[in-house]
Amino acid sequence: MSDATEVLAVIPARGGSKGMQDKNIRPFAGLPLIAHSILFAQLCPEIHRCIVSTDSPEIAAVAQEHGADVPFMRPPELAQDDTPMWPVLRHALAQVEQETGTRYGLLLLLDPTSPARELFDITGAMRRLGQSPDADGIVGVSQPDFNPIWHCVVEREGWMADLVEDGSKFDQRQKVPPVYRINGSLYIWRTEFVRTQERSWRQSGRYLIHETPEARAMSIDTLQEFQRAEFLVQSGQISFPWLSTTV
């Protein structure tokens, strides 16, 4: 069975994180960090199935306690410190499609360390992707607080030089073209691209961007980032709709 509109969401959560031990199940705003992405997926009508890909029985148990689907354990060779995300996603898609016989049309990556996404982000991103049949995917971005073209320099042969060639030609900050950063909020790919592109999604393909506010851009990899993100939630600067019913 094949349905070009069906969406498989994947929440990757490897055990053994070195940046911050057990970060995926560390309590964050009253729930394990991974639970926020699980509960988000349960509220998202565009998602037909959401799975957690993990090599850790402890993470799997916590995920299942919060209603997650963990249909397989990730093999050790895909759970190393230097394992890229792309083969993990390809493995998850292949496992689920082999198990069910369903060929999904879209794959959505929900990184548990970037939980400040909104439901309308998925709706808007999917709508735009659906209107652009030539695009292989769409990626969540935001405008950082500083513009790398204007601010960033490197040292070359002992002298300061522009990071971006010709960056110094701009004499006013307002004239510099906007720059976006990939913020981890969402990635959506057409599954045909996922199946056929073996190496890396960044090395080929055509992508749209879905802009989200920089205030909601978070990537939690260190204790400092964890504490800063938790403060934003606890102070009400970022809200999670599921907290009112779960905490």
C-alpha cells in the first residue's frame, strides 16, 4: 500500500549521550525531555504514525510510558557517538515500511532536543511542501540574533578577514541580506528521496525553508542549554499546550 500523503514521524533518541548524560529522559518542565516531542506528535493531525528510534531499553520504556510507539530497537552500529542522523532515519523508514507494508509519502524528523515547535509549524511547512512538487523537503530555520555576513570574521595569515566573501562591501547592517540558521525544529522529506539518497540529505536535493521565531529556536545538548530552555518554558515565554493536561 502506498499513500503519498501519509506522514511517518521519527523521534530519534540515542542512549549514552556524552554532552549531558541521559538528556533524552531528563526531567524538563515536569516531563522527560523526549515526552514533549511524543505528546506534540499525538496532537498533530498531519502525523499518521510516530515512532521512537532508540538503542536504549530505558529510553524505550520511558517513551512507551508516555504513549510512544517503539516498534524496534536501533542496532548498535547506528547508535555510536559519530553516527550521522541520515542512516538512522533511513533505517527507521525501512523497518516500519517492511513491518506494515505501507509506503509513506513523507518523513518528519522530530528531534527531542528541539521541543519548542508549534502545531502550525507542521501544518504550514507541509502545505508549502505540497505546493512545491519539485522540492525534496522543507527545513525549519530562524534568523539568528546577529548576521554572519555582517559580523563574522576569521583570521587569515595573521589578519582579520571576512568569513563571507565580500561581506565588508556592505556599509550598513540594514543592507545585508537575511541569513537563516537550521534550528532543529522540523525536517520533512519526501520518502522517495530518503529511500534513494544514501549518503546525506545536505549533499543533494532541493529544499524549502520554514521560518520560525528565533525565540523558539533551541537545541539542547549541554546542561546550560537545558537550563536556559527550561527557564523559557517555566517563565511562560514558551508554552507547551500539553502541559496543562499532563502536569
